[in-house]
Amino acid sequence: MIFKAFRTAAIIWSVVIVFPTAAHSSETIRVAIADNQRSVTLVSSSGLILAGSPIHKGKKLVFGPGSVGGRPVRVRSVDDATGVNGRRYRGWVEIRKKRNGLLLVINELNLETYLAGVVASEIPHDWEFEALKAQAVAARTYALYEKRVAGNRSYHILATVNSQVYNGADGERSSAEKAVRDTQGIVIVYQGEIIPAFYHSNCGGQTEDAHELWGIDLPYLKSVDCDCQEIVQDELWEKRISATAVSRALKRYGYPVGAISDVNVAKLTPGGRVQRVAVRSADRTILVPGDTFRTALGNTVIPSVFFEMERIGNDIVFSGRGRGHGVGLCQWGAKVMAQKGYDYKEILSHYYPGTGLSRLNER
């Protein structure tokens, strides 16, 4: 495997403005925590309250498609910790019947409370405190951006790696909660607007330009050097997948691929990530965007698009580095910067160059 050498991270400075006023306490977020469920079980040792009814409905409620009509059902616990299929959530739990007859479960709660269940789900709670604060601000910004662009969708954001990981009250840790409190209401802005604050686990040594991967040309989502490889614990990875499995995965994703005769990297980004993959079968060659190719195979199966690939027998062998899409804040890189004494404002300024910070009620 051939990997390019990376320079020591150079910090990019920008003016950071923080207003010392409280955030709006009424800001809420709607998180899709479970989808396509045939049954949803809610429990609370203190009792459950059904919206619109002052009467406790006992300590356990079970909902199936037949018990949820055309209007959503909203339930919360007396002690603000409702068990949903074995995991606890604060705020309201809303159950909606979908057109396919299955159930969608949404957790609606205060934004800052939500973040307490995100930060330690995204990075270890015992990491350097400035890294935790950087994560809290990035997660808050990303959540609010998703809320702003959600439109008429019944929820604002997912609780999975497809948005950002949220484990409810079970994901809360005291250090993460303090990081949220100490940065309460602070968001990343560019020219007065909340940015799409993408972030990922580790970039492999250099973050990626969003324009190269996704066609998103924004001045603060450009490639920057990163020192994450100084400490990252899973620097290199290798995956072996059968050509048949790759073909099936691409078909499920809408690509008319037959039996694969060969597959190779067709184009790299300037940062060294796979921009396009050429998939050859008997009668055609199909070009697939690298990030789409990764998603089709599974983002947890192929950890990043920073890879090389080789056909060996009936298998395709992927050899790579990094985890995640590589755009925006690198979580392991933030840890390195925090270890070197940089504060959360400097960390965010490096990974989102040219941006500043603001508080919600000052916007």
C-alpha cells in the first residue's frame, strides 16, 4: 500500500466572537430514534403520561400498528426518562404510523438535553475536555442546520451514524454534560449563518474538500492538515468482500451491475480519497461516486473512502486508512490538538477555517 506523507498540522486562525448571553431554552429538536417498528414498548417506573390526558397510564404501554391511528401518539414519563424498546429517553416520545403500516418513533426534547446524549456517544467521555467542548459545539451546529433544512419532514435528525449518534439518557456522562453546559447555545457560523458542521472519526492525516466528495463548494469545508495519525488506534484497515456481494450491494443501490469482471479506482481527490470507482461487467463499465460506493457496501463495512482496492480471485480486497467521510472536524485530530494545549475555539477554527462562533439568541 502506498500512502502519501502528511505535514504537521498548521493552525488556521480566524476571528471568533462569543456573546456571553444565555441560549434560547425553548429550542427543541425532533430525533428519529426507531423506524419501521412492528411494536414499540414504553416503560417508566414512575408512570407514563399520554399527551392530552392528566391521568397516568400505568408503567408500561405497548403500541402496534393497530393501536396507532392517523394521529401520532405522544407519551412521556413522570420522571422524564421513558424506556423505549430498552433504551431511556428524556422529553416526549412520539409514535407515528407510516404509510407502510409500520411505526416511526420520534424523541422530541430540548436541544441542550439532546446534546448531552450525543457528545459521549460520538467520542469517549474521558477525552480531553477541550475536545469534548469542540464536539459539543459541532454537534449543536450540525443538529440545528439539519433542523433548518428538514422542511416538512416529521423529524429533524436521525439518531444514527447517518446523522449523529444519539443514545438518549443512557448516553449521558458527566464530562459530556459539562461540555454542553460550558458551551451552551454556542454555534459555528459563517457570514452570520449556521454551517453544516460535518465531522468524522479520523481523517487519515488530511481532511477532505467537500467539493471533491459531494460537490459542496464551501470555503470552510476545505482540506486541512491533521495530526490524528500521531495517536489514532486503528490507523490501517483491510476488508475482503466477494465480487458477488459487491454486485448485489450496487444493484440494491440502483446501479445495473452484472457479474463483476474487474473493479478499480477511476479517480482520486487531491487529498488521496476515492472520488470515483469503475465497475466493469461483461457488457459495460459503470462509474460510481466513491462515497456512494462506500455507502452501498455499508459505511461500517468500508470505514472510509481513503482506500486502495484489488481483485484477488473471487474477492475484492480493500486496504485503507481513516474512518468516516473525512470532511470537517476530525475527532481524533481534535483530541491531538487538545493534548497540545489548544482550546475548543482554536480546534474549531482549524477544521472550519474562516468561521466564527455565536450564541443562538444573538442571531
